[in-house]
Amino acid sequence: MDLGEINPVLLVASLMVAATPLLLAAIGELVVEKAGVLNLGVEGMMIVGAISGFAISVETGSPWLGFVAAAIGGAVLSLLFVLLTQVALANQVASGLALTLFGLGFSALMGQSYVGVKPPSMGDIHIPVISDIPVIGPILFQHDPILYVGIALTAAVWATLKYTRVGLILRAVGENHDAAHALGYKVIKIRIMAILFGGACAGLGGAYISLIRVPQWTEGMTAGVGWIALALVVFASWKPWRALLGAYLFGGITVLQLNLQAAGVAIPVEYLAMSPYIITILVLVILSADKSSAPASLGRTFHASH
Amino acid sequence: MTTPLLSLQGLTKAYPGVVANDQVSFDIGEGEVHALLGENGAGKSTLVKMIYGLVKPDSGTMLLRGQPFAPPEPRAARADGIAMVFQHFSLFDALNVAENIALGMENPPPMGDLASRIREVSETYGLPLDPYRTVGDLSAGERQRVEIIRCLLQDPKLLIMDEPTSVLTPQEVEILFETLNKLRSEGTSILYISHKLEEIRTLCDHATILRLGKNVGECVPAETSARDMAEMMVGSTLQTPERSGREFGEVALDVSGLSVPSPSEFGTALKNIHMTVRKGEVLGIGGVAGNGQDELLGALSGEILTAADAIKFNGQRIGKLGPTARRKLGVLTAPEERLGHAAAPDMSLTENALLTGSVREGLESNGFLKWAETKSFAEKIISAFDVRTPGPENAARSLSGGNLQKFVIGREVLQNPDILVVNQPTWGVDAAAAAAIRQAILDLAAKGTAVVCISQDLDELMEISDSFAALNEGRLSAPRPTTGLTVDEIGLMMGGAHGMEVAHV
């Protein structure tokens, strides 16, 4: 056992990478839930995004096109959820679970010829001077662009929900859809937009795993990150910055426990492997002990009665 | 004659199985307070939804200042100066006052400006309001202010108010009326929907009466007696329940020092409640909705458990017993919300009869259900309480509100309770059915049952209860005999104007 082998700078830098897929998916789902829709299909949309992004970037040679395709892939799959829950008014929980099962199976089918292929690399950004600052440079300014997209998206979602009229209407729809309808807002339309946004974000998150974090394609490679994202939204009390905090915490402990495993710490591997899940949930439960207010219409089907 | 502000001509709207509005025509003049009067289900709400653009009429036209007016959506109606205060408030609990108001406006100014305009308008009309408070924490009267101010900020030409006083104390009603009078003096027309006749007589210039979707008459309320209006509304003469003088027995229900937190986030905790109800006595509990009524019913039914000796039944401590154990003893309850609390909407009447009747009526043995007995119990309720339904196999949801209410109350009454607790027994029920339900409650009391009737309808409480107490912010006033109580005293028991500033207009 040699803890000295763990490089703190690399550790922090890689925790941000480990956290990004989770953050992207959670921010998307946060918007969906703020609009009053519970989409349990995050895992399915992520894995479909992962393979769509992987396939397109292999075929075109452009990781950027891959990420665009991943967002579209995730959104297209969420369209299925839209059809089920917003048009056919089916139960959201069952539809979301179906979406995940479908996404896992469908991505395996799509990905058959891509197993073992290496995707084109996106490359990290390098800003002269800033990126070369010791310690801070490698931690904050030597990552791939999508990681910054994730952080920017968090800030954008936070500001939109808090300061803009669109955000206010979105929250209103999630809070009391009957009242929003009575005031003349298009509840279904707003929810569809939110679901599509959530699908696109989940798709991006999935592609981040297959194109940057792991870079390769394996069946079921999202490995439950979609479910963690769902839990993260709840424990983050539907607050974007808390979701970011939770994602980094989860990413951090994931990376740390991998490092500890490599360093040969005398804790059974199983305990180390489960630690990110347990610690993240514990911390967020404590954080959400204040009045964690779920959107009041969350998961309820809206049907205009007149 | 000048052109009326809004003229309705032959408006008709049919839903599957029912014609909600049938050739309704009337005019609303400029600066007029026009009452729309009718029982529940008379088509008042559908009519105003058409004016507000939420529902499209099947036929008929509307003219606004002589111009054709057919708003495709509420936005268009608001742009033309129509504003509406909803009966069930269309507010968002988790958002603050300013955010709620911004949602009801087309082009809201930035939040800071909006907040100062809310302050300004609310002071002008004597409805002080803090723009940054969370709506979920406001009282019913304050919530209504939010709705009214939301409307006023848009300079409405016509303000529609759907049953605005059903959630207010008499003192709060007075403040509201002063505001409405000020609006009228400024030239705003008001369409005032209500079934409270005395209010209409004091406030309104003109009244249109709807019955079963048809315009059955118009009158000038100040010159028409309440009784005449009521008979136009109902279409027949009204029966008042009879109350025979009776002796009270010993104390059946003894509640002392009952304090429980509310199970829901925006609910009201009960604080140190004391009351006793004797056998044969009807205790009426008034108060504005949301002051602990649901919690009190829950504590008495056993849905909320309390300290064992906070509630005693014939001297036995039952505070820690659940609903089934209490039912076995003879403590029965009928909650307010018919669909979802008192009855399971998608289950048949037979199944619903079983749900509360199984213990006392012996409808199950060794875990198996006795469907034949259950069905005859359901049929007994249907015939005894004149529930209009094709049969007990129909889903609870398919019944009209009044019929389901008769079923829900009848189900408890027929189980011969020793104590019956009802919450809003006649809410949303037409006058004839309401009279039948009240009579059933009185008959039950005459047989020696102790009855607790929680209601927001003060007239109802005065009619059936022997003593009266009021819930206000989770506290219960000391019960007083009903005879001799004045409206002012009742209003004060209900918390007066809840510390709201009186309108200075």
C-alpha cells in the first residue's frame, strides 16, 4: 500500500471528468421534473446517446458531430416518452421504465458492429498561460470542451429557472398544472419541450462516457449512472448547483476509490466500489433535510378537463 | 340606451350527456355589478369560462362594446380587458406573490418594478400584501387578494368573480365589498357569481338567474326578497329541515388538550383543542377552510394518532386507536373530499360501501368478503338516501357530486354510529339534496348520536347545530349555544378579519 502514489492534481482533474456524465443527465432531468414530469428513462436515453454519438463520430471522424448526434438520439428516444405520457396519457413511471429497458436493448443492437472500435479523440483545450499555471491549470483548464459545456449548462439552467419568464412558467407548470392551464399556458407543450431537453442532456451525458471517459463502446456501459442522476435530482432538492456539487462528490469518490484500489488499501474492493453511492446519498440526504420541496405536480398526468 | 359592455346572445354549450348552457342571453352594463345566480351545476362556471376563453361555445355570440368577441384563449380575453378571480384559486403555493402575479400578466415588468406596483395597487384598494411572501403560507383571504390584485394590475373592464366569499369570514367579506364598490365607482363592471343571496342583495345592481343551464329570470336584487330569488334558483319551494327539541345525554366525545402537527406541508397544526359533545347534540364547527378542519377530522377519525387521553369516547381513551378500531367502537367519520378521501373514485358503490362498512356491518368473515351482504348494504344506502344511480355496480366517479355525497353520508348514518363526524356534508350539493342530508344528520342526533359537523357554510351550521365553535389557525374557540349568536359574534370567533387591515377607501 502506497498512498503516495496518488497524485492529488490528477485526482481532482479526473473527478471532474468522472462527474460530467452524471451532471449532464441530472441537469436535464432536473428541468424535466421542474416541469412536473418524472422521466425514469434517463438510463435508456443515456445509453442511446452513447451509441448514437459513438457511431456518428466513428463514421464521420468528428467527435463534435458525435455529440450533436447523441443529443438528437437522446431527444428522439424521449419523444417516445412524450408520445406515451403526454399524448396517450400513460403512466409516467411505467413509461419511463419501459424507455430504459428499450434503450438498453436498442443500443446493444445498434452497437454490435462498433465493439472494439476506437473513436476519434476530441482533444483537450489548451489556453496559453492559464492552462500552464501549476496545479490550477491542469485541474481547471486542461479538459475537453464538453466538460465546460456541462458547467455552463448548469449555470444557464439555474439562471433561466430563477430569473427568466420562461423559467417561471416552467416552474408554474410543474407546481400546479391546472392553475397554469387556467391562466392560459400550454401545459403539454411546455412539458414536451422540457422532456426533449432532458433527453438531449441525457444523450450528451451518455456520449461523454463512450467518447471521452472510457473511449470505447460496450453494451450497458452507462452502468447505472442514469439512476444515480435521478436520485441526484431528488437529493439536490431540484437545485442546479446542488446537483453539480452532488455530481462532483460522486465523481470524486469514484475516482478516489479507484485510486485507493490501485494503491492496495486494505479495505475489501466491494466496500470501496459501493462507497461513492453511499457517501453521495448520505451527504445529499443531509443537505436536503431543509424544506426540500418537490414540484407539486411531479408525476401527475395532466388532462384538460374542458 | 347605451351599448352594454358585454352582451351574451344565445350562448349554448353541451357536454356529452348534459347541456351546460342552453341559449343563455344577458347584458352587462358599464360600471355595473351583475350577479350570476344559480345552484351548483346550473352552468355558471361553464358560462364564465366561455367569456374568459377557456371554453368555446357551441353556438351563440358575444359582443364586447358592440364588437364581436370570441376569445380563442384566456390570453386574448385578458388583452380585451376581461379578468377573472377563480373559485378554486389558481395560485402556485411554492411561488411568491410577485411570481404568481407575473404569471397572470401578458408582459410583466421586471420583478423589482412589479413588486412596487403590487404594493401601490394593493394599498390603493385597501388590500395590503407583501409581494415576497410565499403564497403557500397565506390565509385564504390573502390568497384571494393575490388573485384580485393580479386582475387589477391589468386594468380590467370586466372583473369576473367566481364564488369569492365562500372562503372568507364575514369581516373579510366586508373588506372585499368595499374594494368592489370602489372598482364600480371607477367604472369597472363586475360579474359576480354566487349562491349567497344576502350578499347579492347588498352588492349587486342586477341579477341573472340560471337553472339547469337556462336563463330563468332576471331581477334587481335590492328589490327582490331572498326567498323569491331562492325559489327562482331552485324552481320549487324549499323545505327547511325540522329540528325537534331534544334532551342531551351524557358526554359521548371528550377532546381535551388535543395538539397535533399537520401531516401536510402547507397544513395547519391543531393547537390545544378542547371540546365535549353530548349524546344527541350537534356541535357545529365553523371557520374558513385551511384553519385545521382536515386535521381535526383526521384526529377524530384516527387517521392522525394523538396522545391516548386527548380523545375520549364514553370515558375510554381512544387517541391511539386507528380508524378501524374506532369504527368498531362506533366513532364514524365522513371526510370532505368525496373523490379520493371519502370514496375511491374508480371503485363501485358496492366496494365503497364495503370500505367503511365492513367492520360494523359484518361484511367480511375470516378475511373473505361477503359480496351479497355488501351489495344489499349498498342498495339500502341508495334507496334510503335517494341516491340517483342505475345501481350499486356503478363507479363512484360516475355519480354527480350531490348524489355521491348522499351516498357517502348515508353509508355512515346507516351504520348507527355513536359519534358521527362530518366535514362539509353539503359542499357542492344542490339545495334539495343538502336539505335531505341535514335532515338525516338531525334525525341521527334525535336518536342519541353525538354529531360533530365541520362546515364553512354558516347558514347550515345555524340550521342544524345546537352549539357552535370556530376553528381559527388550528385553535378552537369555546363552544357556545347556537341560539342567540349574532353574525358579528360568529365572525369574531372565526378570527375576525384575521388581522388584515380594513380597506381605507
